[in-house]
Amino acid sequence: MGLDPAVMLTDWQTGAVAATGLALELLSAAAYLVGVALMRRRQRAWPVDRTVTFLLGLTSIAVVLQSGLAAYDTRLLWVHMTQHLVLMMLAPPLLAWGSPVRLCLAVGSPAVRRWVAGLLRTQWVRRLTGGRHAARRLTLDYYVTMAVYLLTPLYALSEQSTAFHEVVHAYFFACGLLFWVPVLGHDPAEWRPTCRTKVLLVAAGVPVSLVLGACMWAQGRSLSPTHSVADLHRGILTLSLGGMLLSALGVIVLVGQHRHRGLPAARRRAHAVPDPTPALL
């Protein structure tokens, strides 16, 4: 079974969850663009790359969850695996780079800024995003969650229950954000690893993806009896190779980011736009 272009373009998901998700994505994009417009009106710069990556992150979510591509998620395993890669390894770093919290703090009213700052200081947010074992906990959530899901009966359950499948998507996306915001983003975060730690954590995705793919390949048809052998192989290769590629790209971005910070201050100012964040945090 292949992808039908007509289905891809016209068969957008109309269920309550999909409609709600699409509405939230459109509202997020609109709010972000309003924030950027307010920055320009106040003659304060906002990096174009942050705007582009944030919008690309929202678009990638809409494509895999609400467009016609999502109609194939239970029929083609490689589409299902693509959804998981986007929700954990593509959309989160793109959104994190967009720095929506910093933008909100820069253009929001004093009341909004105080509310956001207060929310970030709450104990549950600090525990969720930091703490003594933040590196271990968030990294295990990011890498082990996918393995537990795919190598246990949880995957079969997601094929049988649409509600559970949606919960899995939400959980994967949350794990991706919690991992990538402190690693790659500019937004305030309780846990900020060193550059070396960031590179090691992201680079771990290469062997993890390879091992996970090998384990899935060894399972064969027992992984999902409803899919053909050829479809299983395509899905496993999509997850394994896609995970390795995205991890490698993440390392390249982190190394480039580190080298940019190592430039003399004058050169950094010539090639970068100041980050207008109020001293609230």
C-alpha cells in the first residue's frame, strides 16, 4: 500500500482531538506572530530564525497528526514511526529554538509577565524541569520511553485503542519538549547542562536508535501481526535511520552553537540579534 496524493491533500482529520490540536496550533502560530509584530512596533529586533523554526515546528505537528498523512498511521508502519520521530525529535527542538516564553516575557503586559514568571517558579514546574537528577530523569524519559512502548504490549494496545494512541502522542511530545528546551532552547529552564553534556546526551540518540531498530527487527511479525513483513521493515528502518539522522543533526547544531558563543564579543554582536528578555526570572 502506498500513499495516495488525493488522500494526503484532502483527508484531513476531523475528529475532536485532531480539530482541537489544529486549533491550538493555529492559535499558537497567531499569538507568536503577534508577539513578533509587537517587537517590531517597539523597534526591538527578534531573530528571524526563531520565528521560522517555531512555525516549522507547529507545521510538522499538523502534518503528521492532522493532515491526510495521519490517515495512514494505522495502515503503514513507517508513517506511524514518522509521527513518533516528529513528536519527539523534530518538532520539540524546532519549537524550543523559537523561544516562545522569552517572546512572551518581552512583549507581554506586566501582569502577563508576572504570571509567566510566577508559573516558572512554582515547585511543580521546577521539579518537572530540573532537580538533582534532571539529567538522568529527562534523558531516560526521552530515550527509554520509546523503547518501552515499542518492545512491550503497549504498542499493540495503541493499535487497538485510539484514545491510548492519542495519550502516547501527547506523552512523547512532552518528553521531547522537556528534553530539548534545556538542551537547545533559549527559554528559561531549571536545568542547564554544559555544552559537553548536551552533545553527549543528543549523540546518544545514534546508538539508541540503532539498538532499538535491531531489537524491533529481531521481534519480526510479533511486533505487529497486522502489518506485512515489508511494511514492518520499512517502519523499523524509518525509526532507526531517522532517529540516527536527527540525533546527528542535533549534535551538529549544538557544536555550531557552541562555536558561535566562542567568537569574540564584537563578532557575535555583528552576527546575532540581542535577546530582549526582562529580568524577571
